[in-house]
Amino acid sequence: MKAMLLHEYGEAARFREEDIPQPRTKPGHVLIQVKAASFNPVDYKIRTLGPDFGPELPAVLHGDVAGVVEEVGQSVTALKPGDKVYGCAGGVRNTGGALAEY
């Protein structure tokens, strides 16, 4: 899948489009087909302040997402594939961000 990856932190850091494996659904999580993502002040701080706030690099950042549930993980009962969703759902340690197809 296509994703925008960050390889370094800092004011001059730039995202690069790359192909990466589609994430697997974890228990208690859903996999979202991303339709829209946004950039908010937390995203800016993660990109510029770095490892104290952000994930190990290279990483897919940005938490604000809108899309469609593709798969549901074990124990997820409130959502099902095809549901339209939005929220702040990732882009921090151990959770992929919204700057990707999934």
C-alpha cells in the first residue's frame, strides 16, 4: 500500500511516498481504509519534537482520520466492515497513522 513516511524528526523533516505492507488488524482495533486525514497541532509537535512524542522511524504519522472500516480485530463488537468512521486514532507509538491507504 502507499503511505507517506517520515524518516527524520525536525523542522525541515519531509514526508516521502513509499510502498509498505498493509497493517494487520490487532485485537481490539479496526483497520480503516483512509478517505481523509488532517494535520493538527499534535501532528506538528510529533514531527518537530521527535522521539519523546513520536514513534520509531521510519513511521506513518497523523492521527486524524476519516474512512471506512475494512476489518475488525478480535473482541471488536461496536463496529463492522463497511462502517464509516472518523476520529483521532493513531500516528503515535505502536499505532500506525492516517497518512496511508490503510
